Amino acid sequence: MAAFSAVFSLQAQFTVTIQAPADFKDQDAILYTLNGSKDIIFSKEQSKNNTWTFKYPKNYMGMMKVYFPGSNNTFNFISENKNVSVKLETQANKIKDIAYLDEANNAMSKMQEGSQKKEMILPALSQIKEYYKDNTDFGKALQTEIKRLSGGTEGIDAAQHPFIYYYNTNYAKFLAKESSKGASQEDIINFIDKSGDMLETSSLLRPLLVSYLNTGGNTNVSASVDKLLDRLKVETPRGQTVLSELIDIFDVYDMQEFKNKYLGLAKNLKCTITDRLASTLKSNANVEIGAVFPNYKFQSPVNTTAKTLHDIKADQKIIVFWSSTCSHCESELPQLLTKYNDLKGKNVQVIGLSLDTDKESYSKKISAFPWINDSELKGWNSSYSDTYNIHATPTYFILDANNKIISKPEHVGDVLEYFKLK
């Protein structure tokens, strides 16, 4: 039995090997797996001769991601429980191209390239075909290319590439433009209910749930969600993952009534809570009205000598999460700027935490902002999204002198209204 276990363990383990050019400066790389739409950190490795090797100790089929925190480079790939080998081409310390050297990722890359061509080129070729006879050389070539692009997963052996087959078959069935309108709510419920573990690791779950809600219509949201959760049994691991995803979806689309209802359901569950749902509950609890806003250790703050957010003394604080690439921030933050002196006169401090990735763009933008600014320069890979439940920019919080959350304005106009400056 011990020998059998050792053999099984050896078979279950695979490695992820990343190679980069000698001039790529990053030393650290972080490997993530996927649960629903949430990236889960597996491990962190350091470069050895510009090569990173991750040893994964158990079976895993699904999406993975490697993140280089030093340069904020990210790329995605798949695992089919076999060794993964990737070679990066970089320029100015940014990933320019990716060569997938293992069979599974090479096949997946070609499949996705074909899907893009199918979506963008196939309709045009079908129109052109009307103007050429089938027996001409060009007409025959058109027919061949149309047939090739029209193919689905026929060329993928389900036994040889189970994840690729699973992903492409179900994407084509439920999410592709030409087929998604034909899937009923019952079809989607049956799939989510009966699908194996690859659903959570495939990245299909969230778009499937959005499609499911759209199929039910805006007037039947609660009925649709209740029907789905009843079928899945909300206490099960899959039921909890789906509940967590739905809470986040309602947050993203500002459907506060439904978010509150299903967040309440999650809080009242009597079963053992999964890590996935626990993280959703925690990030929401962190930013409830009346909660103490979690402290934040500044990275490279501007316009302050304070070490942490709680070190800043003021009667009230406005926290704004923003980005230089955010169009709404572009229109809202100047309005905050025009009232900045009035806010200072009321002993209100403004603290901007940016989800930027480009240091130059961030630095240029904050040169016009006299308030306290800081950024991890990691975009949506920063700690902000999980700690403060940030799904969009700009997002505002108003804190009292003791760092308790006293208001969560939706727009800059609501912020100014709160301080009677509008």
C-alpha cells in the first residue's frame, strides 16, 4: 500500500517551468490556481538562471497564472496535470510574446487563436463566398478555410486533453455568441449541478452565472437565484462557491438589494464555510458601515510622513480607490480637487489609493493631487481588492476620527453632499 501511494503521489505531481531572457530583471514569481473567478496563491519561487520551477504536488486540471510582482507582468496558461513549459520573450522588462512548449498549452493556444478567427473572420468569409463559384480555385480555398474555422472541438481528443475538450465544448455550448442564446436556465442549472471539479478551475463559472441571470430577466432575479441555489444545495462546496460568485456579481453590477439578501444568507449558514465563501464574507465585513477600516501600511506615500493609514490624524477621512486609466476617475477627481481646500478647512483628509500599474502614468497624475497618495502599482493584483472589497474605480469611503466607516458614497457628488460642499 505504501509503495502504491508513493507511485500515485509521483504521478500526481507535475512541474511548471518558466524561462525568461537574461535581461529580464524580476527575481520573484508567484503561481496561482483558480477557484471560480478568484485567483488562489499556490507558492512563490525565485529565479535560478532566469528560470522559475514550481512543483505542484497533486492533481490539478484548469487555469493557472504566473505573476511577476517586480514588473507587474502576468500571463495565464492551463494545466492538464502534466508538466508545463513556457518560454517568455521580453522587451524593456515587459512580456512581449509567450512560447508554450508543452503539448497541452500549445494546443490550447492554437484553439483559442482559431476561436478568435472564427468569431472575427468567419462571418466575412461567408459573405465573400457568395461572390465566388465553388468550382474555382479561390472558391475551393474559401470552402476549405470556412470548414476549418467552423470546426469546434472535433480535433481535440477528450482522453488526451480532457481540460481543453471540457473548456471548449462548454464555452461553445453556453457562452459563444452563436450558441449562448439557445441555452435555457434549466440547461445551465443542469450543467452547473452535474459538472465535475473542472468547472471551478475553468474560468467559465462567472460568465455562466451572468448568462443565467440574463436568461431569467431583471424581474425574476431572486426566483432565478433561489432556484439555482436550491438545486445545488447551498451548504455544499459548489453551492457556496456559486453563492460567493453571485454576491460579487451583484456588487460589480451595483445590485445592492440582491447583494444584501444573499450576503445575509451566507452569514446565516450553519454548515462549515469554505475558504472561497469565507474570503467573500471577510472582505465584505471589513467595509460594513460601523466597521473599523482595516489599516494599510503605506508603500511610497506622497504628501505625508505617516507610515500607515491609521497614523493620519483628522476629524474625518475620505478614502478613494482610483486609477489613472479609469474614465470615471478622470471626471470625478477634479471635482474633489476643486473642494480640497474647503475639506482641509473642516479637518478632513483625503487619501487616494491607486490601482495603477504604470509608475510613470501614476506619478504624472498625482502631481496634480495635493492630498495623500499611495499605490502598490499592482493593479487588480494589489491587496486592495480583497481587503477592501474593491470591484470598481472610483470607490469611496468616509471614516471618522477613529477610522470607523461612517459612509460609503457612490459618486463624488455624494461625497461633497455629505460635507455640505455641493
